[in-house]
Amino acid sequence: MGLRIISGNLKGRKLFSPKGVRIRPTADRLRESIFSILSARVADSVVLDLFAGTGALGIEALSRGASFAFFIDNDKEALSIIKKNTEICGLNDRIKIAGLNIERTFIDLRCETPCVNLVFMDPPYNKNLIRPTLINLSGNRILEKEALLVIEHDILETIPEDLPGYNIEDQRRYGKTLVSFIKYMI
């Protein structure tokens, strides 16, 4: 079965996904588990989908009531797929797509104040991208206080606990994948 939206007003909508393994979309069952944990937190949120791949996490959030989503990836194929997926879902008025290297590039979302309160982060596994991305995020001042970050990573990859402003709230294991729920406290 292909990639699809699990719930909300776009439930059942099929999404484009790439062939091969270079871009690894979050599986439907894992997405369903993540959104069950998030529950009502998604409604009216402003989402930042980092290492967005197919955009499935951000689109799922929009389907479940998020007000806006920013999709960021640095892969041209991923950006093309995100554009197709948001177009077929009729979401162009509630999204912005940017091609950035998130662990190094300043993010300018044109927010006058911190505006993002829900972040999905699904970096390539075991590439040491979590720490620099978290440092970049806090330096960009786009996260609201108590924003929630949902980070999907390999079980062998650790979330840095020495970074000021981030507090690990919960971690759930799904096979060889760990999903960490982190609150931004600055």
C-alpha cells in the first residue's frame, strides 16, 4: 500500500512518494502512533516539517486541523514531491516550502514573533544532524516557548541533553526507530 493521509479532512488521500530508499517517508503506522500521542495539540498549530521528504507529517497535521505548515528540505526531488503532494491536497494557501540545509542555514519564516509551536524532524538516520539542527532552531528564534518537537531517529542516535532550552518529555520505540518528544523552554 502506498503513502496516504491517516485522518482528518484529507483522510485516505494518497500521496506521491519517491522510488528507492534515498528519501525515507514516515510509515503510515508510525505516523498514526505519533498523531495519537499528539492528539488535540495539532489543532490550530503552526507546523515546521524539517527534512520533510514527502511532506507527509506536515500534511497529516494540516489534515487534522493545523493552521499552517512550513516544509523544509534540501533535496530537489523531495521539494518537488512536497509541492505535488500539497497541490493534490489543495493546501497551497496554508503552506510554504523552502529548500534549505537546515543544520547550517538561518531559517527566515517571515514571522514577526516566534510562531512555530509544533516541529516534525525526520533527518537521515545516523548522520549527526540532530544537534546542529536543534542549535540552529534555537538560534533562529522561530519557536514559541513550549513548542513541541517530534524527532524521529535511529535508536542508536541520541538526543543531546546538554543543549539549553530543550527538555526531553517522552521517547517511544518502534522497532529500530525512536521517536523523541522534546519541549522547547526558552
